[in-house]
Amino acid sequence: MKQITILGSTGSIGANAIKVVTANPELFRIKYLSAGQNAVKLIEQAITLKPKAVAIADSSKALQIENALKPYSIEVLSGKDGILEIASRSDVNLVVNAIVGSAGLEPSIGVLNAGIDLALSNKESLVMAGEIINKLLKKNKLNLFPIDSEHSAIRQCLVGENPTDIRKLILTGSGGPFRLLPINQFGDITPEQALKHPTWNMGKKISIDSATMMNKGLEIIEAYWLFNVPPEKIEVLIHPQSIIHSMVEFVDGSIKAQLGLPDMKLPIQYALSYPGRFPVSWEATNFTEIGQLTFESPDFNKFPALQLAFDALHRGGTAPAILNVVNEFAVYAFLENKLSFMEIPGLVDRALTKLTIVDHPTLQDILEAEQSGREFVEQHVQRHN
Ligand SMILES: NC(=O)c1ccc[n+]([C@@H]2O[C@H](COP(=O)([O-])OP(=O)(O)OC[C@H]3O[C@@H](n4cnc5c(N)ncnc54)[C@H](OP(=O)(O)O)[C@@H]3O)[C@@H](O)[C@H]2O)c1
């Protein structure tokens, strides 16, 4: 039986990961859970799943959780240190990191330093510190299983293939809620409109990232670190139905794709079952109901985040970390109506030209880049509100 930790268990991916794990009780047991600030949901999950310990980032919620879990002898940790301790506990076989944003980076590093395999949904970890993560994977001989549906698809397409035979990786994306909106209306986009994703049901930050297409930008950088292919071999293709989750074209012109309904339980489960597969009783894909699979080129004018991501990847060093953190805090400011939709990529662009970029960064350099990126957004928001 595999012992599992789920970081970010109260979120969209975390809740789906719990569904996958509990659907296979003979194979998996949840040992640790963590949350950001949702004490009520964490208590509910802990009472149902009886983990050995839980952690919550918001320390002010610790007492509430301790009181609720006293009858169950479940240890409660709190604060950033509590999350890092849970991430680093090595009496598990696998950690699922489903924390959102840059807060997921240090836990990912903690997992790998503790010598545990990582099922990674927190793409921001790889975007910010891909080089460091890859070195740790190699040094500690560990596995990283991608949970992002596109990267899970590519991983599935690459089974049995020689990596040198890859001609290109084709990352598909739905195009988000504004694929068909004329660019002259982008100035009026509200958070409510941007949160309505046409095909996926996700947390708020990734929903906005999908609307700006920064999510695809982050995935370009994620693919670079996961599959060791140059940026020129990574292509984005708009596929509004979200049935093909990504493709790989090989040197002989043959193309492999992975298909399925847009449901994150499948890539989560593949990360847990790899290299095997488990049978499931979820809804089957019905092609006659789907009808059509269509494709378009991405519009780089409407979605400048795509080019910004390619540029940051080419620039290297702390540029992707700056792109990631400025985007993240700009998204939160947009959700609070303190920034307009198009200011999100606009601020990322300005930060990449104004902030110092460090080559071959250490973790400390990346954390400093994170701090300066966060301050860059805060100062902009203060000046304009
Ligand atoms: N949702 C999807 O379909 C999907 C698909 C592909 C990739 N991803 C990636 O998966 C990650 C999670 O996305 P999501 O949609 O599941 O996000 P979400 O629903 O917002 O959940 C985020 C989780 O992170 C926790 N959290 C937030 N801030 C934290 C902090 N400072 N320290 C520790 N934990 C913290 C949250 O806790 P509280 O809720 O308790 O605050 C929650 O458990 C993101 O990196 C996203 O890009 C998501």
C-alpha cells in the first residue's frame, strides 16, 4: 500500500486527488494533508480520512483545527513551517503538490530534499526553479509525475519512444473564455467573466491564467523542464473542445495524441498509477456526442502572455520566476478589481524589463526574485488605486 501526502487538499486538484485515492483504498492511504486557510474543509477531510497529521498555512486557524481534531489524535501543524514540515515527512511514498502559486515552490523542494517522489500539479514550482528541481531529481534519483493534463498527455505519448525522435511537442489549449471576443473589448473584461472557463472547472488563479493564456505560457516553460526539448520544439495549438490533451510529433511525421474528457481525475490517477493504469467507473468518452474536434492558431496579439513566456524561457535565469510571480500577484489584484485584465500581461512585460535577472539562480536568488516581483505589483497597485 502506498502512503500519500496531499498538499493543497482543500483546493480543486486536492479534492480530486482525494477522490482518486479513496476510490482505490486497497492501493493507497492518505497520511498527511495540508491547506492554505480553509479550516472547515480541512477539518472535514481530516475527520473522514484520519491522516496522521494536517498542516494549515494560516496560523490563526490552528487552534480551531486542534479543538476539532482532539478526539481523533491527529497532529496539527501550522504556518509556512508547518506546511514545509508536512511536505518533508519521509514516511510516505509519494507527495501530491496541489498548492496554488509560488507558495508551492519550497514545499516541492522540501519533498525532493526528503527523498520522496513528487506528483506535481503546482506548475509554478517548475516554472520558477526548473533547473534546481531537475538537479534534485537526478541527485536523489527521484520521479516527478506531472499532473497538468497537457504534460500528462505528453508523458503518455512518450511511453516507449526515444526522446531524440521528438520533432515537436504540441500543447493544446481551449483558448479560454475570450477566444472569440474582439480585442477592442478586452479593456472591459471583469473578474466574473474571466472566471467562467468554457470547458474546465478549476481554482480561481488558474482560471484567470487560462483567460489571459498565461496558463499556456507557464505550461510552455513547464514542458521545457519536464521533457528537455528546446523552446523552438514547443508549439501551442488552440483546441476548444479540450478532448485532445496534447500531442507529440516525431521525426518521421507520425503524431501521437492523448484524448479524454476534460476531467483532472484522469491525469491525477495516471500520476499515481504510472507506469500502469487502473480501471475506473467514470463517464466514458462518447465521440458521436462530441461530434467535432477543431483546431486554431493562438492569437499572440490578444494573448501577449504567450510571447512573454517564450521570451522569459529564452532569457532564462530568474526571468521565468519573475514572470510567474508578477503574473500571480497581478491576477490577485485583478480579482480584487485593482487592475484591469490587460494590465496583467502588461505588468509582467514591464517587470521583465525593469527587474534584475540573475543567471543560474540559487533557490535564494529565486526567492528574492519572488519578493521583488511581489513588491513590483504592490507598488503599481498602490500608485493606481
Ligand atoms: N484546477 C485544475 O483543474 C488544475 C489543472 C492543472 C493544473 N492545476 C494547477 O494545480 C495547482 C492548484 O490549482 P487549483 O485549481 O486546485 O487551486 P485552488 O483550488 O485554488 O487550490 C489551491 C490549494 O492551495 C492551498 N493554498 C493556497 N495558498 C497556500 C499557501 N500560501 N500555503 C499552502 N497552501 C496554500 C489552498 O488552500 P485553501 O483553499 O485552504 O486556502 C488550496 O488547498 C495550481 O498550480 C494550478 O495551476 C490546476
